[in-house]
Amino acid sequence: MYSLTEVILMALAMVLIAEGFGPMFFANKWQRFLQQISQQPVNQLRSMGGVLVTIGIVSLVYLV
């Protein structure tokens, strides 16, 4: 059985792998996407971040 720390580190490693696929395979599209995101209003970025955090928390609650 894995400890909580090991599980968290494995989950972080999987996130890093998943996040790395975009820039690795679609560098030009990824760059354009980041440029578009950087031009969004700050409040919209905060809202998107809040939605993502909420989805993550709800997912964790149902998974654990």
C-alpha cells in the first residue's frame, strides 16, 4: 500500500506528464493558446481557475 505522500507525488507526476503533451506535440498551437489566454481579463482567468479548482475538489471527494 502506498502512503499519502507517495500517492500525491504520483498524481503530481501524472499531471506533469499530461500537461507536457500539449507543448511537446503541438508547440505552435500551444503558443497561440497561451497568447490568447494571456490577453483575457484577470477576472475571467480567476473565474476559470476557480472552476478548475472546484472540479478538482469535487472529483477528489467522489474518488476518496
